[in-house]
Amino acid sequence: MKSKMSILVRVLAYVLALLSIAAGAPKILQMEQELQFLNAIGLTGIGVSILGVVQVLGGVMLVPARTRLAGALAAGLALLVSAVAIFATGNAVFGAISLIPLLVLLAMVVLHQREQQSA
């Protein structure tokens, strides 16, 4: 039987994977709202699409345990860039809220590492 920590890590990884994929897809599709707020930090067109691809790939890589840390790095980078862009638009409240998934991602990484060390 899997430990509670192992189940928690998997659930967090799956939720964060869905979040990353859902947040990356509009960037790849160059949706207007994504372009507007990412333009605030100098990203345009291809840069937004690349960020979206990194975010989607990070989300996909969060699912298998063997690629989870690399996925967390990619997804975390994209989440951080998005949060910086939100803060750059002057929306501090939404910027702070957008940091919550990044904190959850960091917690999942710590739990994943503990799980790997105890195995």
C-alpha cells in the first residue's frame, strides 16, 4: 500500500500538471489576453508560444515520477514568468494569488524528494 505522502505527491503532481497544461495552451494559441499581459515584460509572439510550450511540457512531465523534477522546473519557470508579468501590469493582488501554484509546486517537490530519499 502506498504511503499517504506518496498519494499526496501524486495528487499534487496531477493537479499541477492539469493547471500547467491549461495555462500553457492559451499561450501556444496566442490568445489576446495572454499576449497583452506578457507584452508587459517584453515577450511577443514567438516568445509567448515558447513559454506556452515550456509550460505544457512541464505539465506533461509532472505526471511520471521519473520526470517529475524536470517537469517541476519547467512548469515552475513558466509560472514564475507569468507571475512577474502580472506584477508588471500593476495587478499586485492577482500577482500574489498567481504565486500560490508556484508555492504548491515547491511543496510537491520537497515531498517528492523526501519520498525518494525514504524509498
